[in-house]
Amino acid sequence: MSPSVLPDLPCYLNGEFTTLPHAKVSVMDRGFIFGDGVYEVVPVYAGEPFRFDEHMARLDRSLGELRIVNPMSRAQWREIVMQLVDAYAEQQGRPAPETNQLVYLQVTRGVAMRDHVMTPGLAPTVFAMSNRLYIYTAEERARGVACVTADDFRWKKAHIKSTSLAGAVLARQLSADVEASETIMFRDSFLSEAAASNVWIVKSGVVLGAPRDNLVLEGIRYGLLEELCRSLGIPFELRRVSREEVLAADEILLSSATKEILPCTVLDGKPVGNGKPGPIYDRLFAGYQQAKRQPA
């Protein structure tokens, strides 16, 4: 398939269910002109959205930061998500409970003539789509992934899950250029996050992560990892983590909707710890799989 040809995947746009090639947005949509919008990515396991309420709460927070009124109730969002899940499963010729999917949700301020000022009274543009969720193989997880480091050159409102992702695109390309999986970033020599993941280190059995503030997008797995650590008796702490601590970590972990929890075993060409996924990763990954099997 040519890169310019969109797959015939199910999607939703402003009240109508259609497919990607048929979904059209105005060129004057503020999401297109300014990146003036927010998004969410909800993993779906065996046909069921995972931690849906937490994703909706973050969507509310991001919309509030941009002064966009959420155009949907939580029940309406869930209905859209489930219809897309069913549509994708039908397209694949499988029952929804036999599919793992990734549902993308996006809300922009709407359509208006170009002006930096927030035009009042606009109808938000609502878009959603579903696609396959890639699950890392056991072999890939046993190897872990390679990452590189970089200074965090993005804006200081990283806590908003904004569609303005040029900074993340540039950061991720730094790792892609050297065939690595992620770019781990530092702001003023302290860990912030990766281009499309949160980052955790393990030192002497303690899981350490960056604090919840405006410099980091609080991934849904922030709360989940804290819950898992508590249940497993693993010390967990959020604080400023220095570059030196990251480089000397026993383990480095990435977390996101698509990665779940993934070990980084090579950083800037050097092994992390003994160069293999560590025992804390093994325990957290097992706990994560258990959480996925629990009823929503």
C-alpha cells in the first residue's frame, strides 16, 4: 500500500461513523492550523477498553487546560469507543473479544478563520478511530529495547496531551535515526520523559519516576505502576531524578498505552545494568498482565 493511501479503518467524525478515506475536516480547523486540540489513546484488550475512566479524566484535564468544553459525556465517549471496537472487529472478521485494539480520540477547538485568539462559541471537532494494537512478543521483551538521550527542548506545558506534537516528533526521530526505540529526555539535567513514553528507573530495588507536574505528561500508567508497586511490596517514589542516576540505573523502564511496561536494556550504546531485563521489570510486567485480566 502506498503511504499516501489510507487504510479502510473505521472512524468517527462529528456525529458520523465512516472510514478513514472518507473522513474530511475543514482546512480552517484550528487543529490543522494551530494544533489547537487534545487527544487520548485508549488500549482495548479482548474487546474491553483498559482504564477507560482514567483516560477520560485525563481528557477532561487536557481540555480544561485549553479552555475547550468537553463536547461529550463519558457515556457518549464510551458508546463511540465501543461502536468503533465492534466495527473494527467486524472488519477483521473476528468477534470483538478476540481482538486487541488501540482507539484514538481527538478534540479540536473547531473551525474558524485564522486568529491566535481563542474564538468563542465554536463547535469542537470530534474525531476517533480504531486500529490494531501491537503486542510486543516474548522474544522482544526478553531482549529489551535500545534508547538514546537528548535534552528536552519542548514547551513547559507537557502535562497537556496536546495535538501540537512537533517537539515529540523531532525527539522521536533522534532515536529512529540510529534505529533505537525511544529518546529519553532531560530538562536541566533531570529526567522528564521520553518522546512517546514515561520513563522509570530502578535503583537498589526502588522504582523512581519524575514528579507529577507541568513538565511531564502523566501517563495512565503512572497510577497503575504505583498501584502495582504497592501490591507487590516494591518501593515507589516520585521526585527529581538526575541524569547521573539514570545513567547508573539498575533498570530503566518505559511505559505507555502501546508499550505497557517495556525494559530499556541499552542506553546511548551502553548496557543498562547487566544488559538484560531486570527482576523489578519481570514483577511489574506480570502484575500488569494480571491487571488487564481484571474486570473494568
